[in-house]
Amino acid sequence: MRVFLRNDDYQGHFSGRARHANIAFMSTGTGPARYKCAQCEQPEASCECDKFCCLCQTVIDVRICADGLMYCEPCRTACEYKTSD
């Protein structure tokens, strides 16, 4: 029977030193938030979906918000939703 120590990984596949090195290497750091469309999962600039407000169905001044849905400016203001910029 094998006893797992606190720093031991699942089945011992990775050592503690390798784990920390990979996490630092794979970290993307901080950058500008870019909200993605919930339907196509593309950033707003690349999204080719039909753009309309999911609340009132208007097509004027529609932007993607943090939840991935599209809202017009009056609905964003009323619901306090923020765009990525």
C-alpha cells in the first residue's frame, strides 16, 4: 500500500518542481479582457453572428458583454452590464 504525502501528485506523474515550472510557462498573464460571443465563441471583432439585443431585439449599438450575450446600450445601462473596453 502506497502512502501519499502532502506534496505528492496523483499517481506520482509529475514532480513538484516540474509542476511549478509548467504552470509558470503556461501562464498567459494579464491582458485586455476580450469577451467572446456565447454562440460562436469568437471575439467581438471576429464574430459574424446576427447582432441583436437579447432583451429587446434591437439591432442598434449592440455589443457583447461578459456573459457572452449581446445587449444594446440602453439595456446595458439599465442592467449595469459592461463591454470589454
